[in-house]
Amino acid sequence: MDPEQIVFQTVQGLKLFLKDTFEEHVYETFTSSVCDWSTMWERIKQWLLHNPMRDTHSTVLAFAETLPDYDSFEWQLKQSLTLHERFWNQVYSNLCRAKVLLDSR
């Protein structure tokens, strides 16, 4: 899988997670404000190339800041990092994998 596919699947998983876990308005705000995929991918790719992957919490929070309307779900995300640690560890792992692949190009 290439880095774009990894990140695309991660964002799709994030959408489902928001829908199932967070308040409905958070999901609706997120999905209605998501720009087209190519624009989002370029933004995330630049973020991956320029940001270190320290640990799950700091990486997920920094990654979330690249997403549309982060402010609308920030507090829920911070709570969720503890409540849904396994999910966020997988997001972190995916981002690290994508970064390694990008860095090796």
C-alpha cells in the first residue's frame, strides 16, 4: 500500500469513528467541511513530511489540527484518546507507516 492509500483509509476510518463515537453534529460538521481528497491529501502529506511522530497522543492531536473544523471536536478527541486507546494507536501506527514510506521516496 502506498502512503496516500494508508492515509485515505485512515481518514475513512476516522469518519466512521466520529459517526459512531462523537455527537452527531461533530460528524456532520466534519463531513460537510472536508475538502476534496486531493487537497486534503496534499495538506496531510506536507504535514507528514514536516512533523515528527513522537507518541500517539501528541501525534493524533497534531494530525487532527490538519482536519477541517478541528475546534468542533477537540475536547471530545482529547477524552477519546484515553477511552479508545486501541483505535488511536492504530491511527498513529498508520501515520507512522505512511511517513516512513514518504520519507523513503
